[in-house]
Amino acid sequence: MIALEDRALADRVRILLEDAAVPKTIHDLKLALHFFAEHFSGAGIALAGVKHDSMLYSYLLDPTYSSHSLSEVALRRFNLKLSGNLAEAADVTGRLAGALRKEVDDQD
């Protein structure tokens, strides 16, 4: 279980993640939905407002690849080896989503 020590911070995080009006970009929506529903402070979070999923875009563009993990997609698309830093992962997820979404749109 994940617990945020600061209750006020935990409440703000929950409100943000559950707010469908706040657009979100993610890598692997399915995993995130399961994780937040089952593990966040025991109460679950109903993640809403996800507009872009870079893993889904990667699969739509390259369905024959066996892996669509963030590190694999970043390496294939940007020739970038991720360090494992959370801020880097967030940045790359946003950049990938933008680039891959454009490719998906261009290919209809």
C-alpha cells in the first residue's frame, strides 16, 4: 500500500487524479487503473480525465513489437535510454504521447 504522510497532500492528489476535467497523459492506462483502484492508501482512486496513453499509441503504430514499456518505446522513438528518474519518465511520457498521437492521427 502507498500512503502519503501528509493527509492534506493526499487529498489534493486524489482530487486531481479523480477530476475528469483535468486532462492527463499516461503510459499504460490499464496498469494505472488497477494500481490506483487497489493500492492507493487502501481507499482506491478512480483515475479520470486520461486523454492520452503513449503505450496505446505505441501499440497502434507498432503492433508487432513484443514490448511497449516506456523504456523500450523511448529507446525506439527517441534513441533515449531512461535513467529511472520519475521526473524524466513523466517528461518522456508527455513527449512520446505528443509525437505518437500525431503519427496515429496522420495514419487515421
